[in-house]
Amino acid sequence: MVARSTGAVSAVFVGVLAVATMPVAVVATRYSDSYDLLHAGFAVPVCLGLGIAAVVLARGARARSSATLGSSGGRRSASLARLLGILAICIACSCLIALSVYGVLTYLSA
């Protein structure tokens, strides 16, 4: 029987939510008549916050696993959550860069 760490499982869940935030925001603007693609930028802080939360939760789960000498399980899940959190932070940063470039180009064209 495999031991399950609820901290690691919740960290993976938050990591998956973080990675899915921006694609869901972009797809939502495609099917909405009142929102443009630029409005998906409001999801950047959500993506960044969830990514940071996933990394913090993963760190706690790895520390808990190390403190119990691995008997609590969840070390691989915590590593996955950390990877997902870092990926979400990178996605949020790239979206922020894209919005900044758009803003500068819009300002300079006026």
C-alpha cells in the first residue's frame, strides 16, 4: 500500500490549476462576445499567485516527507507540484511580457 501525503496531493492540485489558468482565460475570451483577448490579462496575477502557492505547498510536502524519512510518501508528487508551479510562474511572466510589449507598442503608435 502506498502512503499518500495530502499536502503533496493538494500541491499538485494547485499546480494543475495554476498551469490551466491562462489557457482557460484565453479560451474564455474566444467564446465571449463582450471580452477581448486583452481581458485575459486579468488572469495573470491569479496564475502567478497559484504558481507561487504550488511551489510553497510542494516545499512543505517535501520537508514533511524528509522529516518522516519518506514514510509519509508524496515526494514524487511534491516534485511534480514544484515543476507545475514553476511552469505556471513562467507562463504568467511570459504573458506579462507580452502584455507589456503590447502596451508599449500601443503607446508608441498613438
